[in-house]
Amino acid sequence: MRELRPRQPNDERRLMQPGGTTEQLSLDVLDQRQIDIAAIHQGTGIYTAAPEIEALLDQLGWPAQGRRLLDPGAGNGGFLVAALRRLDLALDDVEGATRRVHGYEFYRGAVADARRAVFEHLCGRGWTSAAAWRAANEIVEDHDYLLSPVPAGVWDVIAANPPYWRLANLPAGYRIDYEAIVPAHARADLLYAYLDRSADVVTRDGHIGLITADRWLLNSGSRELRRRLGTRYTVASVRRLDAGSAFYRSKARRRGTVSRVHPVSLILTPTGSGRPLGAEPFRLTARPAVDGVPLRDIAEIRLAPWLGPDGIFVVGPDSGLPAEHLVPIVEPADIDGETVRPPRKWALATDATEPPPVILAHLDATLDCMPNRGRRAVRWLPPETFTGRLPLDRDAVLVPRIARRLTGIRLPAGRLPINHGLVVISGLPVESVLAMLDDPEVQAQANDLSLGIDNGYRSFTATLLRQLVIPRRHLTGDPVSRS
Ligand SMILES: C[S@@+](CC[C@H](N)C(=O)[O-])C[C@H]1O[C@@H](n2cnc3c(N)ncnc32)[C@H](O)[C@@H]1O
């Protein structure tokens, strides 16, 4: 049997000891695989509420527009029972039921739950127990959808709420096999691997109905996956769901709220009739293209530098360091509504030339506190160089990365923004930029492109700002001069 995790020292010992058989080792390894699967299920087993399942099946046109349906991560069987309920099956027609509906699930506890749910449903329709058990056992297959072979071209409808779990969180043994099997463009998250595999498995004319977190539609890490899916599918429909009511956790599982995802329900169709999907972020709301110019073509957009922990390159008012080497900073805590408070801290401005002894002495006394990622070969340089680029000699616009809405704030000349939580837009008159950012068409784009975080907050990155298309009316009239 194939070894499913790297050999551990104990395995070797068991192999060498008299009586330590290969079978024992295989059992041990299999047990470990079950432990890994239980951990993945613990993290991903978030089930779909019945109304959302019904809505997805409606959108898929099941069963009128499908012959065979697969749920590749069946959980407790919610999709399977809903799909069966819509079929007009004769009593005890095991062959009819198993031909049309199938589910994979790799966590044995969930396999048992799903089989029980299918059994109870069929018994409720008047089936005999024997026929209901046979159908339930066949419909719900104990199988790993990602790591084990799956027949392609059998199912013309895939209906799924795929697991959502980053590569880095996978248990080590499972991860080794996962990385060996799943192609690079689909590896970063179980969700990506599920999407990729589903596209390979479904029939050529088949549809894929999904309830997923929205991030794969927007993230730069899923560009290649989107591009590949987009060569075969368009998005027939997409709808935001309420995470609070669309999901629940099985009672047997850890207490707690469902994870912080921003779910959508969407249908991928091979007919070309939907909205195109491609490498670029997929906006959830189809909007007419804005007639305008990308912000990146008319302004400078920079992420504020990170200078390391306070006390090294960032000092308070009583540092005693020479004022000509200090620059007043702005960090997110200095923002009060839509204004910037007076300076409370200063940054040491150093460049390639060796600074005076008093600065060097300060750095030598404090650099111990700099994490490795902030250390430079030239010890008097901060983790991210800003001299020559910032601070700016005229007012500019600061955009907090985490906010409820895209917001511009006047950044006074001479103040240095620090911290990756801030983005600076310069090169245009401040009033023009503030008006551009406030424009409802720009706000709508920012809303579509940004990732929701929590409590109504969203993430407005420098990449997002560069993509914003500024309506032409902001560029006409008084010519916008680049400074
Ligand atoms: C998000 S839940 C969805 C369950 C169900 N379809 C629903 O929506 O209520 C995903 C399920 O997929 C299962 N799963 C995760 N990875 C799997 C894999 N590689 N093969 C089979 N099942 C898997 C998990 O155990 C979990 O029960």
C-alpha cells in the first residue's frame, strides 16, 4: 500500500523490530490519514441551509435540465436529499436513484450522517428499509474527491458548497499528497482545487452550481484558476448570500460561529451566455463599463512604508535626536475621521551615506528589537526605504486600507505616512482626488473589487486603487495637471 505520510522515526523502529509487520505500519498510516481528514472536516464542515440549497437547485434547473447530479463534498447530505426529493422515483427504484444522484465525502462521521439522511428520506417516501439502505450506501461514497481518481464525463450537474481551507492549514501528511496531485494553479486552497477538479469532472455541456466564499473571484492568487475556468465557462448568475443565515455547523461539531466568509451562490455555464470570467477580478455586480481613465494612468499610487516597531526608526517627541534627521509621521492611529492629527511620532530619515554618530548610537542600541524581516545589510537603513520618495513636498491624499467605505483624507505636505495600512495618492490636486474617490461610480467599483473583512469593514489595497476607472467628467473642464 502507498505510504501516505513521510516516514517517522517510530515507523522505522517498528519495521526493524521482530513482529513489526508492514501491515501494522499501513494501519498506523491509515489511522493518521483519518486523523488528518477529521481535522480538515472540523475546519471545513460548514453546511448549507435548506433554502439556499433549494435556490441553487432552482438556478441549475434540476432536475428538468440535468440527468445526473454530483455533490463532491456531501457533508450531512443536504444537497443529496434535496436533489432526490425533486425526482419522480418509483418505490424501491435503487437503480434510478443511484444513477441520478451521487455524493462524495471523505469524513466517515459525515458519510454516516449523509447515508442516514438519504435512508430516512427514501423510507419517508415509502421505500423498504433494505432498498433505502442499498441506495443510501451507493449514493454516498466514502471517497476523497481531490486525491483519489474520479470518473470524468459522468455528471452533467455539479452542485457544491466546496470546503474552504488554505494550503498552509492542511495537516502535514495530507498536504504532501495534496501538493503532489493538485496542479499549482489550484493548490493554494481546497476551494480552488475543488473548482479545478469539478471543471475536469463535469460533462462538456454540464453546469456547476456553487456556494463559495467570494475571494476566489477577486483575489490575485486565483488569477490563473479564473483564467483557466474562464476559457470554458461564463458566469450565468451570481448572488451574494448572508453568511449568518446561509450556513450552519453540525451539532456534533465544535461550537462557534461559522467562519468569516463572504459567500456567494453562482452558476458556471459552458454555453457562453453568461458574464465572462478571466484573470482580472470578477466584479459581483455587472456594471456598465465606466467611460474614463484608470487612476494608475493619472496619479501616483504608493503603499506607505513599514519602518519596523516603534523605538528604532520611529521615535517619540523626547528622543533627543537632531531635528534635521527627523520627519513627522502619520500612522492609522493619527487619523481622526477625515483629518490627520498633529504629529506624535517622528521617523529617522537616513540614506546611503553614514549618519552622524548620535543616530548610529541610537540605532545600535535599539536594532536588537528589529525582527529579521526588517533588517538591512546597511544597518542605518529602515526596512523599507522612503527617502527621495516620501514625504511629499505638497499635499496629497491618504487612503486607509481598512475602512467601511473608500475614503480619501488630506495628507499635509511634509508628513510621512507609515504602515501598510495606508496608501498615498499623489500627482493630482487634492480636491480633484477627493472628488474622484467620492464619486458614486468610483465608490461602486471600490465596493465590488474590495474584499469584505468583518463588521462591515472592507480592504482597499493599492492594487485595487490602481484599477479604479475615473469617470471622464473628472478629467474635463479645468485640465488636471500632474504635479
Ligand atoms: C463545506 S462542507 C459542505 C457540505 C454539504 N455539501 C453542504 O453544503 O451542506 C464540505 C464537505 O466536504 C468534505 N470534504 C472536504 N474535502 C474533501 C475531499 N477531498 N473529498 C471529499 N470530501 C471532502 C468535508 O468533510 C465537508 O463535509
